Amino acid sequence: MIINLRVWRQPNAQTPGKMVAYRVEDVSEDMSFLDMLDLLNEDLTVRGEEPVAFDSDCREGICGMCGVVINGSAHGRASSHGNVPTTTCQLHMRSFADGATIDVEPWRAGGFPVIKDLVVDRSAFDRIIQAGGFISINAGSAPEAHSVPVPKMQADRAFDAATCIGCGACVAACPNGSAMLFTSAKITHLAMLPQGQPERYLRIKNMVGQHDAEGFGGCTNIGECADVCPKQIPLDAISQLNRDLIKSLFKADGKTA
């Protein structure tokens, strides 16, 4: 395969960027999108040019580091498998036609400043988690198995929310640059479990406050976030967040008890 790329190149946050055209030859349809970028960088290195900077780590769809916008869609779409959302590292070149032209851009959001080329600073997500992603426990010996029963529906909902990998696709897809799907996933995960109850309402106040302080936009329930989420976090997680946020206003200390 031959692939024509238009890649966003930007040396740093202070310097304006631009799209630069490249031609990549000998691309196998079995390559992942990141493998194809590796092939491009090998060619650029041989020619003495600066390789394209991009994030990646596990390349197994579980770490969330590989996020880029491909042809206007966060992570791109695995069209060969029903146009389903996926991570960039799990997007294979068989989803594109031979000779295709592909635009590759970084996440674009106020909370994700560009570091270089396709790499953005997503440390804002870390600070949102740090603002409330903890629980209080009584340290000691391990409890007996099943000593804290959790109803299956709540356990399933907590597990669904916990699958969020913090990639930022929801932010990149949202016209408002909102991170509410990410924040709601982290909040819902703990809100559904007994261990998360002591700080439940204090947690949501702190995490939503940090979300706003990081410069992310507000949620207007457009739904683009859930549409591109590679782990299919449901949109109603934001409803859970909104309900708990309203309840937190009536908790003087932010705690459940």
C-alpha cells in the first residue's frame, strides 16, 4: 500500500504549527496505524529529517496514550470492522484504501496544550483524579471474601465506568472541549461501590471543580464523547455525575454520613 499523509507538525507550544505532506510506501494492511507512523519516522530519520513526535506505550488498546485525530475522528475508525470506535494503536491499515490521503492531528482542546507535533499534555486528567480519586479505608488484615456485598447491577455499572483508560478522545470529539465523560467515569466508578461512599459528595465537588479549573468546557449533552470512546463509557455516566453534584450542594461537609 501507498499512503499519503498530512501530519500536524509543531515544534513546541509557543510556535505555530502546520500540516506537512508525506508519502509512505510499502505499508502492509496488517500494520497498525502506529506501525505505519514508525515506518514514516524510519524514512525521515534516514533522510536526516526530524521524526514525527507521537505518544504510544502498550499498543494493546489499554493505556490510552496513543490518541490522535485521524481524518477528523478521535482515534480514527476501524471501518473494516463495522466503523466501530477503537484506540489508534488498534486501528489497522486495512481500514484504509491503497493511495488514501489521511490527515493526522493532535487532540485539540484548551485543557490539552500541544507539547510537540502530535503529543499533548494530558496531565490535567491526573490532577482531576488526584482531586478526588481516593477512598478512606480501615487498614488491617484482609477482609473475608464477599464480606462487603455489592449488588450485581451496581458492580456492573462500576466496572463499566472503571474501563475508562483516560485517553482523552471524549475531549477531542466534544465541540465544547469538555472532559465530563472522563470525570463522570471516575466518579461513577467509586460512587457505585460501598468503599466509595465516605467521600462520595466531597469527591464530586473537588473533581468537578478541578475539571473547570483546568479549562475544559461545559457539557451540553451532544453525545460525541460517548460515540468515539474506545471503551464505550455510556453517556448516562454524566447523568450520574449531575445527580450527585446536585445532592452534594445539600451536604455541608460533602460526606454521606
